[in-house]
Amino acid sequence: MTNIRNNKRQTGQKGEDLAVEYLSGLDYEIRERNFRFGHLEIDIIAFDGDMMVVAEVKSVFFGLEPDPVQYLSRCQFRNLTKAAAAYLHQQQISPEVRFDLLCVSLYRRPPIIRHFRDVWMPNK
């Protein structure tokens, strides 16, 4: 079990590293990685100009890629929204916020990154 967990963690870490590299190449300013608020976590917090981007990274190492919509549940989106609100409160800032999903296919050479913007609009 530990080996599977370690492999999953390593796969996730590699995917996040590639996602950060990808976003940096788009001139996003990376502000945080693995921001935690209690048990909640945001993989990447970045800025695209004045827009704060909350980026969730999903990495796949083996098999076929499911539709990205299947990656995140409504509950996970609510948790990302809560963690983002905590970050904004901590930093005492109030930019517009966008929620993005990055799907990283590690089993392809070179790895493929699919970037989905505005995948969630929290109720205001």
C-alpha cells in the first residue's frame, strides 16, 4: 500500500512540477504551491496579470484519460473555493479569481498538458 501511495504522490508531484513550468512559460506569476487551509489544499496559486488563478492539477501516468469534467466533484470545487477565500483573507487582497484545471498526461512522451480555464464559477 505504501508503494502505491508513494507512486501516486510522485506522479502528482511530477505533474505539478510540469504544470508550474507550463504556467510560468505563459508568464503567470506563481505565488504558492500546495497552499493549505486546514485539511483543504490548492495545488497552485498564480497570477495571470491581475487575475488570481486557482489551479488544480490532475496527473495521469497509466491508461486512458477520462473527460476532465470527471476529475473534480462539486464538493472538491466548494473546497477549492473555501481555500481560495482563506488565501485572499490571509493576504488581504481582493483580485478577481479564476479556477483552472490542468490535466497532465505523464505516460506520453513528451508529457501533454491540457489547460482548462474557468472550470468553476463559485456563487457570489
